[in-house]
Amino acid sequence: DQIEKGGYDHFMLKEIHEQPKAITDTYRGRMLPIENRIKMSSIEDNLDKFLNANRIIIIACGTSWHAGLVGEYLFEDMARIPVEVEYASEFRYRNPIITNKDVVIAISQSGETADTLAAIKLAKSKGAFVYGVCNVVGSSIARETHSGAYTHAGPEIGVASTKAFTTQITVLTLIALKLGKANGSLAPHTFKNYIQKMQLIPRQVEELLNIDNHVKEIAAVYKDAKNCLYLGRGFNFPVALEGALKLKEISYIHAEGYPAAEMKHGPIALIDENMPIFVIATNKGHYEKVVSNIQEIKSRAGKIIAVVTEGDVQVKEIADHVIEIPDTEEALTPLLTTIPLQLLSYHIAVMLGKNVDQPRNLAKSVTVE
Ligand code: G6P
């Protein structure tokens, strides 16, 4: 067991630290900077289906569903294709409207989730083209889909998904970029810039892993919280959801993720001096709006832990703690903002003496309904 954990105390920590390599493995051979193109035969062979699709429907569960939400922002922004993201468990039972002009993307780490598998079968029976994004090679979902791409993250043992999430986002980014280039939504120089920035991501994740002690100090301050709120906007709204999920899964602290602007329609009522609020406030997307959300929290005495871009000035002045991420394009920030939130949940759970790798009541793969 100790050998398998590669010197780390838990599989989860090992897997968090594997992300620079996992992300590189995911785009290796697919992202070709010198040729300035993305090579994915599973997309090239089905390009007409993607480009002529009325819409893309993404189906998944749990953390994979959060990756799907990031995918929605990526596909719509980069390729201008309408996207809907559905919980597989809801989709399969609500008599969904699907035609042979729809492309369905099913995302699953294990490739064995019962609801996702059933949703795929339903979509296929209605004539949709179904594409899978799986981690486990040869899994049921990989076999059941018409085509697909593996994430190549390597085995994920910790029940709380970490590297599967960032590599799913990596695959979705590659597809979005490829489709955006193919249908002309992305100008050649924009495409090139994204490829260059993507190449920096593994090293930037590495940098974030090096500030682990800072994150640990923050974890020590908030480990006894009873409730936490996670806020983000745009590309980082799904990261807020995932941050909250990670915390509740392994530390059993109640946490909610919310789009920052929705805070005023409910969660704001919960804010007092006992409420830690994790806010993602990167420098490009809606920065000023998030700053004003942070001010609203401050004026209600909430504790603010902000994930900001390095060099940030404004948020630093108001937040109780800041965690800096390296600069990148807004669309790529989820690959970075996720990292400190994973570490934070990990440290809190360890400090509370919880079973990090096998939290109570949860399973790595839910193969029954
Ligand atoms: C379980 C796991 C989660 C995972 C979800 C979906 O709930 O504990 O980590 O995100 O299933 O699993 P999948 O294998 O389909 O991605």
C-alpha cells in the first residue's frame, strides 16, 4: 500500500500531485504546437457530425458533471456550438428530446456509472451520435459509445476525483479548440495563443503544488467551520461547485457552490463571521463583478479566502486570505483554480482525522442506480 502511494500519505494527495504529468499525458500526441493543430482522429473521423450538430448534450454524474459544465463554457466560447449539460440520472428518466442531429458527449472517469451508461443507451436509441470521454480503457462506457477519447490520467484510487477532473477538462479543451478552429469560430492567432498557453499549464500546476504549505495554513484556520460557501463566475462557476463537492465528500463539512452573482438570491442570508467563503476571482472574466461580490461578503463580516491571479491588488486588500494562481487565459483557469481547492479539502479532512481515500457512504464508481 505504502509503495503504491509513492511516498504520499494518501492516494488522493498522490493523485493531486500527479496532475502535471496527467495533463501532459492527456494532450501528448494530440496537441501539436509546431504544426499549430490538434490531432484527434476520433473528432476528425466524425467532424461533420460535430460541425452540423444542432447542439451538444453533455451527460455525466458527480465530478464528471462539473467537468461537463466547464465543457459547456469552452464549447460555446471557442466553437460557438450550443451545449446543454445534464445529470445522466435526470436525463434518462425525463423523456428528453433527442434527434439524430444531436451529439451527446458522455463523461465518466470509471466508464461504469450506471446512470451514465443508461443515458447513453437512450441517446443511441434516439439516433444521436454518442462520444465518450473516459479514463478507464475498455470500460463499459468506452465500449458503448460510438467514438471517444481517453483522458490517460492513469488509475485514480482516491474516491474523491482529482486528476480525472483536470484531465477531463483538458480533453474538452482540446475538442473545443479543434472544433473552433474547424468551423472558423477561433481566429488562427487565437488558436495558436491557446495552444501556447496550454503548454504552460503543467508547469503552472506544479507551481501551485509548491504553495501547499500556504494552503495548509488556511486549512488549519477554517477546519472547524460547519458550513462553507464557494463562489465563482463564468468558467470558474463549475470550479466553485467542484470545490464544495470536494470538501463535503471527504471532510463532511457542509459546503455549497454557487455562481457568485446568485449569492444575493439566497446564500447571502447565511453569511456571518463564522462563514468561510471561498471566492474565485481571476483577473480576466468578470473580475470587477466578483470584486463587488467580495465587498458584499465583507460588509456582512464573512471570512473571505480568494483565489486570485498573481499580481492582484484589489482583492488582496479586502480578502482575509489569498491564494495566487499563475496568469493564463480565462478559459484555461479552471485547470489552475481547481488545484488549491483540492489541496484545501485534503488538508482539512486530514486535520479532522477523516478517511480521505475512502469517505463514508461513497463509492468510487456507482454501478447500480
Ligand atoms: C462517484 C464518485 C465520484 C464521481 C462520480 C461519477 O460518485 O465518487 O468521484 O465523480 O461517481 O463517476 P464517473 O466514473 O462516471 O466519472
